Amino acid sequence: MKEPGIPQNEALRLATLKALDVLDTPAEERFDRVTRMAKRLFRVPIALVSLVDEDRQWFKSIQGIDACETPRNVSFCGHAILGDDIFLIRNALADERFADNPLVTGDPHIRFYAGCPLRSGDGMKVGTLCIIDTVPREFDQDDAIALRDLATIVEAELTAFQTATTDELTQISNRRGFMQLAQYALSFCVRNQQKASLAFIDLDRFKPINDNFGHAEGDLALAAFAEVMCASFRSTDLFARLGGDEFVVLLAGAGESDAEKALQKFGQMLEAYNNKARRGYSLEFSCGVVEFDPAKPRDLHALLAAGDARMYVIKTAKKTVH
């Protein structure tokens, strides 16, 4: 049996899943409706909305089995979230990765499996919509389209959980969302003795953009700044708009020097945006970076305060020069 691998962005993926506040919640008709449709459409005995937690897969919606969760290390869905499209096993007994899997040799005697990854609003793969049969079977292109369509419905329902934690203007996490996600990510870093760095970012000369070009242009500038952040930082990094013209990035697995390099790259991409956009002003920023030591962990509020203090010193020095 081959156990599923761990995604590179696991810390942030788990943080996103936890922040949805959907794990271990009661069954809901809006999810059960989809699994009933899947079971009927594909004529399979089992259909599930499965969320892949740290050590288990937990079923938000269940059709056809009594279990509410199974270990992650034997899960088919753990494999499915490693890819970008449907993970398909036509005959588990003929696949050396699964032939001796306890879910194949014992209940529920899986032979056929098709799982479509479910993405949260920020693109993290948190689980699957999957269909299971106890006999081998085929799965064609029309089947794939139908399963993806049903998965999109589930994703829309999961996104509803995230609405309160997303900044409406920039569509990245807001302060509330960041505090939830970052706390989970830092806890993961402590458990795995993994470094992290926090970068507190403040736009330079943002007020003149509003004063000289209007608030609509100011909103456009903030949205553009967030867009460049999305393009520049890794999928494992967590970034958010804290409010006004203040942003933050938590870089898991990165020491202070690594974070500085990532911010240098971000600055270069921002400069490229300025040269291309030519809006009559330039988007620039000041930043304070603090390293998180998993052996001597500081809480998130302390990290933010330290990053803010360092940023303020740098910003003040710039004003002195100008």
C-alpha cells in the first residue's frame, strides 16, 4: 500500500481548512443534496464530501457508508488532493498502490474511486467530492465533466464559510481571516519545528494617491498591490490586508534572510507593474520583518507588534531622507 504524500503547502492548506470552521459540524442539506445527486447520477453506492485533515479524512456529507471519518494514511482522497484534476482508480485490486489497502480488502471494499479536488476560495485544496463503487467500472469524459460540475457546487458552499474572513476590495484575507489562518500555521510550525517569518507591510505615500487622484483610484491601487502579492509570493505563504494601507505576509519555512529575498522579488515585480501601468504614481512600500523561532515561539500579536515597530523605523528613515 502506498500512503498519500503531503502537499508542499500543507501548513497553509490545513490553516485554511481549520479556518472554514466546517470540520466536525452536523450534516447540512446543501451538501447532502450534492452527494445524493452524485450517487443517483453515477449509480454508485457511495458518494462523499471528504475533507482531508492532518491525520484523517472527515466526511461532511455521507451517502452509503456509516463511518464519519477514516485515517488519512489509508485514504484515497489524500492522494486526490495532490493533483489538480479528478483522481481516478478504475480497479483498486489491479493497482499496486491500493490492492492491499484496508479500505479495499475490508469495508467498504472499494474497487472504483473518482475524486475531484475541492478548493477553498483562496485556491487551497481542502478535500474532495468523491464517488465509490464496490465493483470495477469505467469513467468517461462526460462523467468527468459531471463530477467537476457537482464539485463546483460544493466549492461554492465552502466559499460561503470564508466570506467573513476575506477582504472585499482585494479578495485576499482580511485581519480576521489572517489571525485565524496564521495561528494555525504557527502552531503547525511549532509541532514540526519549522521556522517562519512575518513581514509587516505599509504602502508609502498612499494618502497623496487618494488626495490627488480620488478614492476610486486609491481602491484600484490597493487591489493592484494585492494582485502583485498574489503573483509574487509562494502558495505556501499567507498574505492579508490588515486594514487601510497595511498588509502582512507570513512565510512558513522561511528564515529572515529568505523572507528578505522574497520581499526583494516582490519589490521588483511591483516596479515592473508601475512601469507597465503608468498610473501617474508608483506603488512602493516599507516593511518590517521578524523571524518566528519554533523553539521559543512568540504569539501572533507579539509578532505583528514587532513587525509594525520595525516597519515604522524604516518608514521614518525614508521620510527623513526625502
